[in-house]
Amino acid sequence: MSDKVVAIMFSGGTDSTYAAWSQIPLYDRIHLVTFVRRGFRKCENVEEGVQRLRRAFPDKEILHSLENFEEIYQMVAPHEEKIEVQEAVLRQEIGPLWEDPHGARSGRARYEENLLKLFMANECLQCKIAMELAAIKFCYKSGIRTICDGSNTEQLDDGSQLEDVKTMARDIFAECGIRYLSPAFNISATERSRALFDAGITDHPDHKRLEKTHQIPSRQIQCTVPSAVLWTSCIFPWLVYDGRSCEDYVVMCCNYFHVEMRKGLESIFRNPESKFPH
């Protein structure tokens, strides 16, 4: 096993591509790992980014693989609770929390009950927990001690990308003998896009905006999971509507992430430290 090996959680988008671009010069062998599960489509989209990175770094060994984490996701996702709250939302039994801000109308206890129910629909956080467990498993299997992702500060609805959660994730990975980095985290979208354009990896200095507005073909694997769409477009805005509710959301994400990652590690690895090749 060489210390000059790194894995990149690679979706093909500008964020994970930037993470790869920033780290490739530091390593001899680079594993671009695209995690897939049911509802993830257009896996072929990522190939353009893979080939561009290979052309930009011809002296590096850049590998690409698809890793299916459906089994882990099915094990850790709270299916019954999530379905229950989704059905309650569709039946209009639970409404936006701003209609009863912090329990001002019905009391704090009722507000927190609805808050917890809605939070259990947090598909993006649950998916990332499963993906990070799969990433640890991949590192064990491949003998890799460093892994990166493209997390950034622009997606509040994805609780896994909150700074406090990322700090917790790094600590958990470190306990497993793995260094976990997010090179794009404190780099602006404008700077990331410009760096990739200047390196010849994209053809537009404003690639991310053009891709998101469908003006150029996407290079990113596509998530079409219905519960993710429902979470992002409907339920999340019902949860976070002012500064105080945002603070509540961050605390809930941290607590949930910590508990579920620990449970997942125990279920999958039992004693993960003893399994990593030292």
C-alpha cells in the first residue's frame, strides 16, 4: 500500500471535479469513485470529467469505478418513518412550520413533534451517511488512507455539507484510520469554476451555472430519487425559515449524523479499527 494514493468521491460535477483537480498533483494513484444506488441515473455523464482529468494529468494513474451502496442505504435509512411523514405531508396533515413559528400558536411540544417528523424525511443526509459508510468500506477494501469529496457551503438542504457535520465526519473517518478532506469547502463557486476552466478541464469559466441552468450538457450523475426531490423542494423549506429554525436544523443534523454513523459502523464493521490494514 502506497501513501501516495487517494480516493475522490466523484459525482462528475464541478465540486468533486475541483476536489480531484486540486489533489491529483499530490498523489501517484487516484481512485475516482462514483457511488451509485437505485434512483441514480446517467452514470455515463461522469466519463467526460474523468477523461479531461486524465488528459490534464497524463503522468498520473487515474482510475475510475462505480460503487453500488444500495445495500448499505437500505440498512441505514429510516424507511417507515420517512414514508409516514411523506404521506402526512401529501395528505396535508402537517403544514409548513412557519405557520406555527417555534410553537407560538400550538405550543413548543407540538411544534417539536412536527419538526422531528419532518426532519425524518431528510433524504440527502440519510443518503450521504450511507455513502460515507460505503466510502469507509471502499477505503478498507482498497487499502486507501485518504479520501476527498466535493462538499461546499452552498447546499444548506443537504445536512451532510454543514460545517459542523463535516467536522464530525472527519473525526469519525480519522478514528477508522482514514483522512477525510473537502478541498472545495471554503473555495467559492466562481473560483472553482475559473480554476477548472483555466486548467482546460471545462470549456466555460461559468460552467457550474451553465450546467445547472441546462445550457450545456451535464457531467454529473443525476439523482432522481422521489423522496430527495420532495425533501429539497418542499419539506426542507418548511423546516428552515428563519435564523432560529436554521440553528435548530444544524443541531438536529449533527445529532442525527453522529448517531447514525456510529450505528452504521457497528452494524457493518463491528470493530472498524481492527479491520484497517496498518
